[in-house]
Amino acid sequence: MKTARVTVMALCAAVSVVGIPSTASAGVFPAAQACSTAPYTAEVPLRYQDLWTYTFKATWCAEEARIVWAEVAVTHEEHSETCTWIGRLEEWTTRDPGTGAWTVFDMSEYSCRTGAGTAPKGWTPWAMVTVQPDGISIVKGKGYE
């Protein structure tokens, strides 16, 4: 069986990120910034039968009771040669100024042949997590379509 694993960072130049504090320099990836405390992490794994595994991982830094940066990484693994990783379709980050929590989202895509002579079927795994300055994370939703 062919297995591929690639880690992709969510905050790339093509993504519009809302709520990065003004202390972040333009073009500087948030993870490159220092964090005076150990960053928090939250993982959301999704697996579809024996075809693929998608893992969403949010990492964030909180200092003085506020989040100063957050990032998302997606890891994917194909467990069958019938599936191909297409890539990430949609990513976003929003900040709730009232609570200081940030919500991060990713939706990606696989294409899998389900039988001989059939057209490939697309699967779109996704996850949405709200992260809080106190290190708590809440999975708001996850799934695949």
C-alpha cells in the first residue's frame, strides 16, 4: 500500500486571516514568533474506512490572558492507492473580541475511486475548533461530506 504523509500549514499567503494582532509583522508566519509560555494544541482526527486519515491540529499561544497567534496544520494519510490527496479547499481564522477566543477552520479534499470503471468520488474532511486563552479548546464541528 502506498502511504503519503504531508503536513501543510494553514496560514499561507493566499489565506486571509482575521484577528492577527498588530504586533505581527506582515509576512511573518505566527509560529516564528516567540511565545513566553508553552503553546497549546488541540487535535481532531478523522478516518474514513481504510481509505484515508485526516488530522487537524490547532496550535496557539496565549500571553497575559490573550491569544497572540494561532495556526492550523493538517496531516493526511492515504491508506489505499485508490485515494489521492487533492489539497486544502478552505481555511479561516476569526477572533471573538468579547471573549478573546479564536475559531479556526479547515476543509480539505480527497478523491477516491470506489470501484472499477467508476468516476472518482470526492471526500471533504473538515474541522472547526474554538481555542481559548486559558488553553481550553472546543470542537465546534467535524466531519466529511
